[in-house]
Amino acid sequence: MTAAALTVTVASLTGLLRAETALLGAGETRDVAELAAAKQRLASSLEQQIATLDRERPQWHAALSAAAAAALAQAMSALHEAAEANGAMLERQIALSRELLGAVAAEARRLAGTAQETYGASGTVSRFDAPTPLAVNTSL
């Protein structure tokens, strides 16, 4: 295990994060599951590589040449930037999905007419909206 291999893994993970962010930004969701799986595999590989280096050579980062240290630092900086952008895009997609599901559920409740009203002894009216069963087509 070398710092060069670690730098290549970091650069590959950065590329996947940027590709996923671009796809989500363009509204494309078909290949996102494959990218997410690859992203998870690469992140696990990166974690394993660092753990192996830490276990086998505890001071590996101090022994790096100036060029290798600079390349790894640059790759890690790019990974950090890509991860921040990817995280923001994923949060946005999750918020949009929640809003969409909320709107669909509200419309389903309205169409199903599941609201119930109960008259109390003192003449008050209590309104209760029963939950409407909802199925989501995940192939969209």
C-alpha cells in the first residue's frame, strides 16, 4: 500500500461524487443508485487503505516525500469540496422528495375523503384526518 494508491482512490471517489452531483443537478436519477453503490465501495476501500497504512506503518504520513504529500493533500482537498457539494445536493433532493410525498399524501387524503368529524357533548366539533394508504412507484 502506497500513498500513490491512496491518492488514486481519493481521486476516484472525488470523480464519483462530482458525477453524482452533476446527475442529480440535471434531474437524472437513473444511474444514481449505481453511482451510490460505487461511492460506498470506494469509501470503504479508502477507509481500509488508511487503516492498513496506520496499522503497518504508523508514521506513514510523516515519511511521505514532499511531492507525494502535496499530491495527497490536493486530492483530499478536492474530495472535501466534492463531498460538500454532493451533500448539499443530496439534502436538496431529500427535501424535494419530502415535499412531493407530502403533496401527494395531502391530495390523496382530499380525494379519499377520510376526514371524520365528531361532535362533543358541549357542542364542539373535532376534526380527525385518518391516514390514507399510499404506495410509491420507485421506477420513476
